[in-house]
Amino acid sequence: MKNLTKREEELMKLFWEKGPMFVKEIIPLLDDPKPHFNTISTIVRGLEAKGFVAHEAFGNTHRYYAAVSESEHGKQTLGSVVNRFFGSSYINAVSSLVKEEKISIEELKSLIDLVENQDK
């Protein structure tokens, strides 16, 4: 799965929050200055080409919807970060979080307990 630009991710968040939408319904949800209809249409078609959205036809227009869940995208993005910056090692990634004090030892122990008790 390909990475998303900032604008693409912004649009995906709208699809995840609001559900299926026509391009004309997206524009009012965006910050000012509002982008042109054609700009958003092009970005949405790009998202479709990347496999992030799909559409259903209504005459000459399309209603787009998320083809990838936010959870799936998050897992893919995390995997990409771990592969790129931590040599594909999740242990190195978690170790870095502990060293940078982004996660405490107590939180890490809690996570271990959660994983160990997951199947019970």
C-alpha cells in the first residue's frame, strides 16, 4: 500500500468519519480557502488509484467511500515507520520509545500483561 500525502490523509479522515460522500459534499468540510472542485476530484481519484477509496456510480457522478479502514492504514503506516527507521525491528521501535521516555516502564509492563492475558 502506498503512502498518503497530507491532503490525501485529510480526505481519508473525512471518509472514515463521515462515510460515503460525493466530491461536492467534501469541499464544505475543508478549511478556507476552499480548494476547487476539480482539485478535490483529482485527489479523490488518486486515492482510488492507490486503493484507498472506491466508488459507486450515480448517473454521471460518483459517491466515494473508504476501501481501507483507518485501523488498516494505521497498521500499514506503523509497519512502514518501523521498517524504515528501526531496521524492521519492533523491539528497536519500542526500545526507542522507552529511551525517549515516550512510554514508561509501567506502561510497558501493563502492555506485556495485556498481551499475556489476551487469550484468557
